[in-house]
Amino acid sequence: MNVDPNSPTTISPQLLLPFAIESAVDRYWGHQTRFARLNLDGGSIWVQHLARRIYTTEGDTYAPPTTLSQENWQFFFNDGLLNFEAIDKEAQLEGNANYQGVALVMKCWVFSILTDVWGDIPYHEALKGTAAEPIYTPAYNTQEEVYNSLLSELARANALLDADGPSIQGDILFGGNIVRWKKFANSLRLKLANRQAVKKPAESRQIMTDILSDPVTYPVFTANTDYAFLQHNANRPSNNEWHEVMVQGSRTDWRLSKTLVDKLLERNDTRLGVFARPLANGSYRGMANGLPDAIAIAEGDISCFPGDYFTRPEAPSVLMSFAELNFILAEAAFDGDIGGGLALAQDYFEKGITASFEQYGLEMPADYITALGPLNKAILMEQKWIALFGQGIEAWTEYRRTGLPDIMYTDSRAVFENQGLIPTRVAYPASEYSLNGGNVVNGTMPDNMRTKLWWTE
């Protein structure tokens, strides 16, 4: 009978949303916790955007610490998905379809990261620990099943989101702009459809055709003013995670990879001045991946640190850029998954490169595209790889999916584990074996870092 007014039993979506967004994005972008930086010590290293100057065994030798898996599995589910699930449920009770649509988009984004990192994951029975009939040991779904559900849920989110509907508060991603949420939902759906196209071409082509043929119903990103990024500020803890780690934490572990620096120098690419801090003499040099610590320290001392653009507190954390969308559509046109052929592929390709330069306030050199030569898949994926700098997890996924760009460099002094292979996935955390052992052990996927994921071409 005595209800404590200071102990609420429910939390409104507007209070949950900012924490849920920031925690999920920070976890994706870098995160300050050592041994748990999936983007910095996993994706960005494995795709040779970055290399480690010290403690190279923390990912650069293809044998990440077990905490990389444990921490990210736990917090993507607990800090991200559980909160978006709570927002979804509360929004349904309040009758606010826009909060529900936002929660669905973010759930799909986080689940897409989980399945692209681990492969098969708990999905249909996940997040049900507090349900009326709780499920504490959720069954695993195949990556194909997860993708099928995500594509369906993003379509549902687009239908729920209504610019003329109820307003939302606490939206630190798009400031309550529902049209931008719709654009993110549909752009993300195009990405997932393209990613699975080699396995399910007919379905993927239909999804892409539906979206691109009806921009009123299915708006997508159209400029560098409306892509998906979290704008940070100078006040901790709302600063960018690379700033938190590399400036506030004074960590100097990372340098630009030789692979990336050499390619940008070869292309006379002015984005190098944004991606990297020049050396004292004004030159740029990268270091090879996988070097033993004693060699790596010496090499790191004469190699470039990440650029100030990425290490300032206000640096945006990008979820999906306008440049990335254009490269997705360029690939779809090149592969024949959307109409338009090579001419349309070239058009999207050029828009993607232009958007990438403009994202950093740069003007693309006049002869840049001409110097690349005729468009082919390797050139297309090379430029996408460059444009995804900072989003190491995404670049790693694209490399695993296509095997491109075929420019990964191995120094003769490097020492790699994992049979010398760039990891194809991350192993399941020990907690799954102790808490959900029956399901993880009986899954369909060999649990090592060499197992190819479902969408691999």
C-alpha cells in the first residue's frame, strides 16, 4: 500500500534513449576500457587502418585477449539492446510509435554488429530474461535467420516512424528529426540487403528496388548533412572515445598502418592529412602490422599517430555515412542487383568518393577519379575501405565479405597467430559456455577465428 515515489518501477523512453544511444555508439567506436576496444584493437587493426606500437599481442597478432569478446558481447546486449528493448516496450504502452520506431532501428543496428562479428547469435529468444515466461538460455539463430529478421524489422520501423506523429525527447543522434531516423532505417536496410546479395540475390534485389523506386515512402541519406553520426562535445563523458583513450588516457599505442599510408601516398590522397598526424618533418609514414613489441616500438616512434580530427573531443562517431551508402549502391549497380549498369555504378562510385572528401571538409583533387582508371570491383572496394577509416569494424566486415581490397601487407618480421589468417570472426565469450553452454556448443558454427560467415562471397 505504501508506494515509494523515489523508487520508480518504469523509466520513460526519453530518459533511457540518450544513455542507450551513447553507450552503444561508444562501444562500437572504440571504448575506453583496455582489452575491450573492438574497433581499435580488432577491426581497425585487422583491416590495416591502424597498427599497434606497443602491446601488439592485444589484437595486432590476430590473437586478441578473451576480454575483447567477453566485454563487447556483454555490453552490446546489456547496455545497448536491453535498453532499446525497454524503450520499445514502454513506447507501445504509451502509444508513441516514433519511440518504438527509433528503438527498432537501433536494435537492428546493434544486432547487425553482433551477427557480423560473431555469426550465429541468440536473436529470437534474446532479451527475454524479464519476460512473463523468462528465457535464461536463449537458442541461437543462424546469421541468415538474423538477417531475414533485421530486414523485416527495419521495414516495420520505417512504417512506424511518422514525421507528423508524436514528438520524441532525449534523441542525441538526430535531435528528434523523424525523417532522419527513416533515412537511417532505409539506408541500413540497403546495406544489409547488399551484404547478403551473393547468398539471396532475388530477395536483396527486390528490397533495393522497393526502396530506390519510392523515395517518398523510403527516404535514404541524400547528403553529408543527414547521415548517421553521434556528435560529441568537449564535456566528459560525452566526448569522443578516441579522445578519451588517446588524449585523456594518454594512450599512444596506435599508429597508422603502412598499408593505408602507402595507398594514400600512392593516390596523392589529401585525406591522409586528416587520418594521420604528420611527422615532425611534415612527412607521412605508416608502420607494419603484427611486429614484435621490440621492433614495433622503434617503428612506431617514426610512424604517424591518428590525426587530430579523430582525437579531438567533439569528433563525430559515425554509424553509417553518406559516402558508405553511395559505395553500397555503386556495388549493387556493378553487380547487377539494381538497374543502371556500369554507368550508374560509376556515378554512385564518384559520389561516394566526393562525399568522403567532403565529410572532412576537403575538396577532391581534380584528377583523382581519372587516375584510378576504369571502374572494377577491386577499385570500388579499395575506395570504400579508405572511406571507412575510423569505422574499423565495418571495414573489416567488408574485407571478410569480399576479400577486397587485395592490398593487405605482411612484413617479413611480423609474427601472426590464428594460422597467420586475418580473423574472420570473434570467438564466443567464456560466459556463453558457462551460462548458455547447451546452445553454444550445439550451434552450427565452428567457434574459431577462421570460420567464414554466411555472407562471405
